[in-house]
Amino acid sequence: MIERVKVPGSVFADVQEATAKILVVGAPPVTLVATEPLRRELDVNCYQQICNIAKAPGIEKVVVSPDFHIGYGCVVGSTFSSRTHLYPCAVGPDISCSMALMTMEVPADDFAQPTWRRVLIDAISQRVPSGVGAGPAIRGRQFDYSLLREAVVHGAADHILSAMGIDPEWGARLEDRSRGNPERLSRRLEEVSQYTKSKLPQIGSLGAGNHFLEVDKVAVNPAMAAVAERFGLRDNTLGVMTHCGSRGFGYNLTEARKGKKNGHFSGQFEKLRNFFEAWHIPFPGGDRHLVYAPVDSPEGQTYLDDMALGANFAIVNHLLLMSLVQEAFGSVFGKTVQAHFVYHIAHNIIREEFDPATNRPVYVHRKGATRAFPGSHHALRGTQYENLGHPILLPGSCEAGSAIMVACEGAKQSLYSVNHGAGRRWGRQEAKGKQTQSAVNKRMENLNILTNCRNYPLDESGAAYKDFDEVLRSVEQAGLAKPVARLSPNGGIVFKDSDQDPEGKG
């Protein structure tokens, strides 16, 4: 268990209500978005990772959001920009881990009956495989290799969605409909097919660890009723939220170590480590996870292609999951149940974004952080979110529920990013040591939450995560985003896999 050593308060400067500057020697100050109670949770391990990335080559700006906790190479809950370098640790092994939200026109009061929820859990289980190496579900959808290949090359193109039985109209409500150049991606997929082909059938499955599928009650913020209506959110209906990524497909692109190291595919992270060691390049802060590549280098361009393949997998994966859940609802509540797909948005991704201040592109790395463009942002011009801002999907915990927000103009100060959720309060082993199974089960029972797990995982309990209300308060007080609606878990469903796998290896 990591000893939590408090960072001295002297590292903070220009402290305001919900923001502060972290002083990093030899680097520009880091912006920390967190209220004072959350700032007290910044420990020496997170501080060291913040310093490592702030001083790394090519990094121009670093923002840490209130969900911060120790991560793979860099802090989960951080956003940083560079014009010259790419840092794969910002994406990690689960490329484009992301959120999606759909609402169902089933009155929440009808859904509250435990019998109906149990039937729905069974219906979802028959259609949605979950866990590491998840195989086909009894009533899942099976596709031939050529269509799966098309999906990771072209993303959520109309012909892909139609062939998979997904409503093509959902393609208009995505942060990115597809990533990368199809011609380049097709060539790259052939190069790595022996390591990824077996993982392509995992499209339409749910991962393990912190991945989940939840059905909660929608509660609209009255002050934001007009925005909620535009998003398709209505009081007392059901919100279906999924949290998943690129499964074993993305993991094998980044961490697979099959074959010889020289001249054969061994995963992007391992290849970059080999370059660092062969040329005696120091790892930032001595952390072997903190590898990087110049954007214009062959390694950098190859990484962007691999990331695009993984991102396209994740996009289609979420859409297929939602389509399967819609089918499950129809089998239980009747075929006329109306579904409205709200949005899909990633929180482990590198995006090339245009910086109007310098008239140049910049690579924004979001590690456990999610995009927050207000309606005035140039990237939303011509979309349905122009003059409004896109939905921001923030999962809290199984006990706290989730939130939907919309960005404010102040998001500019945080590289147009906010937290990706509540963030972990305890590490997995720590969470298992601090709680009893009976106590966790009792809390779930008191909230009338039903789950597919015999015993809800201790390391995924509500207590293992930070105070979600305080996290959201940080974002709102900093002027980054406003709450549009909450998803209440009371009387809802949490669908998980009890086989814990925090790296999403699948």
C-alpha cells in the first residue's frame, strides 16, 4: 500500500477558491482545479508525477483536475499540451477509454420495481459480454472479420452502423465520428493484424475494472432546463451510461510484447522504451512509462495511427453496447420503448486542436480528463452544439451517480478540459483493506441498487472514490462548466464484471 505523504502547502501559489498554482522548479506553474478539501488530498506520489510531466520535453501547459490520482506515467485527471511531442502515457493501454449516454422513455417509477430490473439485468447479460477476454453473448451480434476491420478503419460511418444494426442518426452525436486517415490505418492494421485480429470480436463488450454499464434516473437541474431539453434529457426518465474503451484490441496495440524486440511488433510502449535505452535518453523523472516521441518522427506518426485504430474501436464499441441495451429494454418493456442517444466522449486520448491565440495546432493530451468546449468554440461551428456547447459526461461512483455538464467560457483556462469523473480516493488494495463486503453490500441495498454481481467489488465501491459533490463544486466554482442534470443511482442498476483488471487488457 502506498503511504500517503502530504505535500507541503508551500508548493501552492495564487490560491483561489477552486484553483491554485503548483510551483514546479524549472517549469511553468501547473494549474490545479480543486477546492481546498480536495487540495489536501494531493500526496507526494501525485506531486512527483505532476513535476515529471511539467518538466518533460515539449510540454507547454499542464492542468490538473479535481479527480487527480496516481496513474500510468502521469496523473489521472491531468491535461497537458505540446506542439512537438506525443506522450502515449496520457492515453495508456486502454486507448480512448470513454463515456456514452442514452436515455430511455421508460418512466422511472415503473422501472423501480425490483422484478422488472432483475429481468432487465438478465436481458442485458444475454446480449452484452463483460470482463477480461469476454466471449460471445447468447444473444449478442456476431460480425465477420471484414466488417470489424472496416469499423476500426472508418469508425462510426453510416454504412458501418447500418451493417451492425445501430441507428445511423447516432453518428451525429459523437465527440469524434472517426479518427485517422483510412488509407494509412488500413495499412497499419495489416502490419499488426496477428496481434489484434483475435481481439476485434470484442466490439460490443464491456470491460472489467472500473468499466460499467448503469441505468439511473435522470434529474434535470431546473436552472438548465433549456439546455437539458436540447441534449435530450428529461426528468424522471432513465439514463443509460456506459464506461469502456478499446478492450484487448487497444491493449495489444500498446503493450503486446510478442515477437522479437528488433524488427518485430512488440507494442508501442515497449518499442519507444527500446529507443530510449538504445540511445541513452533519460526517462522524465526516471519513469519508464513516461516515454515520448516527436510528432513528426516515424514513431510519433505510427503511434497516432495506432491510437486512431483504438479510438475507432472504442467509438463503435460504445454505440454497439447502447444498441444492445436498447434491444434488451425492448424485450422487457415492449418494442415501442423510445431511445435517445445523447453523446459519446473520450477521456484517455490525444487530440490535435487548433489554438486561435497562436494560429497553430497543438496536441492536447487528456489523461482521465474530458473535453469541455463551450458553444462559442470554433470546433463546434456547424454542429448542433454551436452556441450551446456539447454534453460533458462525468461518472461519479455506483453510490453517488453521475453528472452531465456543459462548458462555460472559463474552460479556456483549463485547456478546455474538466475532470473525467470523481477520481479514486483509495487504491484498489487499499479499498479492499478498508471495507468489509457486508458493509458495501448493505450500502447498495439501502440505495435500492441492483447489480449483476453476487458481491459488489470492494475496490469499485462508492467509498473508494472521492466526494463527487466536492469534485463538481470545484469545476463549477472555477468557472469551467455548469451542471445540467444528475443521474441518480437510487433504484437503479449497475452492471459490471467482478473480474478486476485496471489496465483494461480484456
